[in-house]
Amino acid sequence: MAGSTYGKILTMTTWGESHGAGLGVVVDGCPAGLPLGEEDIQRFLDRRKPGQSRYTTKRSESDTVEILSGIFEGKTTGTPISMLVRNQDQHSKDYSEIASYYRPGHADYTFDEKYGFRDYRGGGRSSGRETIGRVAAGAVASKLLEQLGVRVTAYTKSIGPVSVNSERFDLAECSRNRLYMPDAAAAEEAAAFLEEKMAQKDSAGGVVECVISGLPAGIGDPVFEKLSANLAKSICSIGAVKGFEIGEGFRAAGMAGSENNDAFCSTDGVIGKATNHAGGILGGISDGSEICFRAAFKPTPSIASVQKTVKRDGEEIEVSIKGRHDPIIVPRAVVVVEAMAAFAAADMLLAGMTARIDRIREFYKK
């Protein structure tokens, strides 16, 4: 299967299936000498593992990472970093019934059309469990970005109709509720909304917002390799993402130029912007201010409510999806967004090192 590798200088190749022996990733292009251990990866994986609240699947997985290569005496060697997470709680029998029909909202039909057959056990490669490899790779990228003073922070912006109130925004609150919302009141309201959906045997969607701070101006290219375009590709490659916007995003379409333009200013000789409607990117290149984008996640398609579908032979039937499924994807997707954003930013930082001859001369001068 093509399409499992992301990045140009810093690359990740994810592998594995939801109900196979395990999942993992190979990260290549990471500079040597970066302090890195399994505990750095595990912190990220623990944020996305299942079974942490009633709003996640009851699948019981420790998601313990094993680093198989690329690390020696606690530092990266510059060679490929291979990481493995073994599956421990596969209930493949839960999915035997769906082998004969196509689940609404899933990739069952499109997989059949592309490959002529599919792994129906939890969706195979299209399962949300594939993101284990992405999160592990993102943990490496985040550690690299830390060395450069760059920080990536994601959180739940909204769940269903409930949005974070900017006046109550408190990033520390994310760690105090299982919905990763930086607003305690909104988190309580969203939890009540989810309880209602679960009682109706239904699911919900939401929005994850992500901020990249400390990224210097000048990262990204003006045409096909725009920073905005590569961020969009990295985020839209996450299975349940159906929308992406940077800065004012779609709201900018209704603004006047005088409202949307960010005035430049100078403070103690340092050029900056008075506002940040552009979300930190101009002409596809970072402008030195915070990069802010949002990703819209669809509701979990596996629901217990009765839905109409068809069998492979075209027979129309009604189904109620069984198994262990998240009533909402968003809380566990927060760290996935963070990981993919970190990886995209790190890759483009490395690529940007060769943009100017004066910096190449400085690097190689004896």
C-alpha cells in the first residue's frame, strides 16, 4: 500500500493494523545527538490510549512503546528510529458480522473498490488505531522542536454545539477534564451533551485548535511547499478530519481587507504584527507570530442506532454497529493533531536550512 510515508527531510512511515500483532512507525532523518528515550514517546501515547474515560472505547490497551533502533546511550544516532506498540486486546469477533456489508461513514466500500478486498477487523489501516505511529513520530518531532524553542499545543475548541469561551480560557484546565477543553464550564456542558448523545445511541463531532509558538519567520515556500499547505496535508490525513482552517479561516471570506490585514509594527527594532488574522503564515511562509489553525472532526461513524446500508451484493439492509467505539473522537485526537503539526513543522524547519547561501557558507566554513 502506497501512501504510508509523510515528510521530505524528516520522514515517518507508519505500519500495522487495528487487529494485527501490533502497530508502529519508522522515523528517518532525525539529527543525531537528540536526547530521546521511551519515556518521551510514552507521554504522548498515554494521551491517546483507549479506556481513559466513559467517552472513549473500552478496549484495554497499555500502548507501551518499544524503541527498536536509532537510539544509543539515550541519544539519537542519526539512523532510522523504529518504534513498536503491540496490540493486546483485539476482539476481532466483534467485527465478523460486518464482513458482509458496508458500514455507513466508514471506508469499507472505498477499500473494496480500490483493493478488491478489505480487512474488516476494525477497519485495518483506516482504523483510528493507525494514529499510534503518528503520535510516536510526533513525540520525536516535538523533542526536536523543544531544542529550538518551538512549542506545539493543541486542545479541544468545541464539542457539538458547545464551544470554549475565550474569557474563561485556561490551558491548565485541559489536564483536569477528560475532554481536554481549556474551559471548565464548557467541559461540563459538553459532557452533558455527550451523555445525551450516548443515551440516544448516537455520537458527536467537534473541533481541535492548535497553536505553534516560537517558530521563526521564513519557514515554508511560496508555491507548492507552503507551510500552510503542508500543515493542511498533515492534519487532513488524519482519518476523521473533514475541515481545516488557519487564522480567521472561513470567517475571512466575510471580512473586508481593512479588517483582515495585519498591520506591521516595530517594537525595539523587532518587526511584528499588531494582530494575527493570518494565523502566523503569509504567502505560505511563517511570519514569526503564533501559528493558529483548527481541524474539524466528524462524529464517530460507528453508532448503535439503526442505520440503512447495503451488503456487498447490493442487498439493502438495516444495521446497528456492535463493538467498542468512542462516542466522540475529539479528546483522543487532540494529541494526534499536536503530533502531526509538530512533525510538519520540524520537517519544514530542516528543509529551510538550505534556503540561503550565506547560512550554508556559515555552516560549512572552516
